[in-house]
Amino acid sequence: MKTIYVGNLPFSSTQAEISDLFGRYGTVHSVNVINDKETGRPRGFAFVEMDPDEALKAIDALNGTELGGRSLRVNEARTREERGGGGNRGAYRRND
């Protein structure tokens, strides 16, 4: 199973809509639309799980395509350890 990151989604995108879009390239095992923990509103990205060969076809076909007026960013999802950091938290300390 391969996990695909789908970014720059319209906030109105549904799991069914994303599943239908990726289903053109193979079997979609799951779709997880990410919502903000505090507001419950969509954050504009999702994760799709597909079989590896089909996932690569979907990535190649859908990256850069338009959905709801937005250009999708579609690539293989990376684990948390592989992602870039958000700065140097705690790297500098004040000496008071």
C-alpha cells in the first residue's frame, strides 16, 4: 500500500469526490481528508491509499491538474521523520 499526499484541495472537497478522482487510476483503499482540530474545518489536504503501481500512475496523472479552480499538488506522502522541520524551536535561549 502506498500513501499519497494531495495538497491545495478546495476546502469544499469531499472524501467521495477525491475517491472518484483517484479511482480512475486504480482501487482506492482509503481517503483521509484532514480537518483542523479546533474548528473542524478542512485544512485543504488529504491522504489517499492505493496499491503502489496504481498510486504512481495517479501521482503522475494528477499532479498539477485543476480541481475546483485550484492546482493540485500530488506526491508520495512522507513519514513525519522525513519532513522538513518548522524552524529551530528552542535553538536560541535568552539569558536573563
